Amino acid sequence: MEQDDSPIRIPDSLAMLVQADLDPLSLAELETRIAVLEQEIARTRRHMERASLDRASADALFKR
């Protein structure tokens, strides 16, 4: 398998998220931000797992 050395393209919405100025946020707002981001990470991981299972099912069906 070839290794892809091309730079990762970050969608604009994620770029804005990681470039956001955190200085004006209170501790409570930072805690809320972390909680929301952790929930989004968990949701993304669940989606990745489902996609992986779907891929494995398709591979098995077509005997790759």
C-alpha cells in the first residue's frame, strides 16, 4: 500500500475552530467547549466504526 505524504487539507469549518481565540472565554465556556468537542470526537469515532464495518461487509461480499 502506498503512503500518502500529501498534506492534510482541513475543511474551513475545522480551520476556523482550531484558530478561534480562546482568550476571551471563561473557564466555564472552555469546559463547555471541551465537552462538546469530546462528544463530537465520540460521534466521529462511532461513524468511523460503522464505515469500517460496512467496508468489511462489502469486502466479504465481493471476496476481496
